[in-house]
Amino acid sequence: MKFITMRNFMAATAITLLMILSAAGTVLAGEISGQLDHVSNTSISGWAFDSSSPNTSATVQILVKKQGSDSAVKEFTAFASSKRSDVQEQKGGNAYCGFSAEINWSDLDDGTYDIEAYVKGSKLPGNVQYKKTADGGEAVWPSSSSAVSGNMKSLGLFKTTGYCPCYSCSEGWGRHTSTGAIAQASHTIAVDPRVIPYGSKVMIGGVVYTAEDKGGGVRGNHIDIFFNTHGETRSHGTRTQEVFLLQ
């Protein structure tokens, strides 16, 4: 029969604590915030911030794909080190979080291209396309056609999270909302009605949503976006995104 000495006990306890702290560090690692927010005839830009490395410029991978293809026709690496005072004013932290990459669209064939930006494998919000024609080209934000043809007003940066019909997210309410509407993906959001009144239409990442619900933990500049599945909710995670009110 073996006896555990106090020294062995303390060593085993220390190892266990290190394992717990290591696991906790993985779970509590800083989140990636950012957005792909501008595309022109010469450049692609946005902002990105890694709260786990606040004093280090985030490395951004930008991909340009021909619509309908998974392969990138152009790929850039940019560092989020340019000053973005607008982000700092609303988000705080380091103002040097802007990134930009120059692009020559004349190298590409006419057609529609999807533009994506990633930090540490996480895709930044900002669903944007570029339509190139023989006469030039223009950036297009999908879902922003006729529904967004009117005036838009920026409400600033909001924290966005996700929820779905599962019990964990909706506590038994499923798709039923506080306004009586049936929640739909790519349409319904939960808001603080003191900040965004019910019925308001807002654009987030190129998608137009309607304020139809109120979440128990949604306060102030926080929006909960409805998804069909819990997997999509987890994939969205917590982000910082600019919100536009359709007027």
C-alpha cells in the first residue's frame, strides 16, 4: 500500500491548478472585435482589435473571391495599426486598430467578387461585394438593395450576440417574441427598446433586421441577433459592429 506524502499531494494539487487555469485561459481568451467597413476602386479597409493582445496590431487576412467560387483570386495581409478615432471614441482602448490594403481591380475579369477579412481564423463582420464592369466598378452591400435605398443614420458601435429557439437561449419561448411576432433568422433582433424602439429597421453587417424582441440581458448598446440554430449562435459569438438606422 502506497502512502501519499504531503510533498506529493502539494505537487499534484499544483499541477491540477495549472491545468484548470490553463483551460480557463483558453475559455477566457480575449475576443476579436472588428469590421470590414469600406471598399473603393483602389482599397479595402476596416478595423480589428484583439483584446487578448491590446498593444499588438492584429494581423488581418483579406480574401477576394469570384462569386460562386471558394478560391481566392487575390489575397492580402494587412496590419491593424492605423488610427481610427471613431472606433476609440465609442469602443475605448487602443485607437490604432485600422487596416487597409490597396487593390487593382483592373487585374480581374468583369463580374461580382465577395470580399472577406479574417483575424486568427475568425471572419470579421461586413458582408461586402465588388461589382466590376467594363466601365469601372462599385462596392455593394448585399441585402442593402431596395430595403436600404433610403437614408441611413449610424447609431454607433454596438455589442452584438446571438440567440436561437433552443431552451438555453430562449428559456422556453422558442420563436415567440415580446412583441408577438414570430422570430425569423436574418430578420429578428432583440434590443433595449429605450435605445432602439420596437419596429425599427437597422442594418448590421449589410443585413437589414427588425427590432421585434427584448432579451433579459440586453441593455444599452447591445443587440441580440436571432439565428435558427445554436451552432450559428455560437459561431457569431460576441462582436462589436456598427449599426445603421434606416430612416
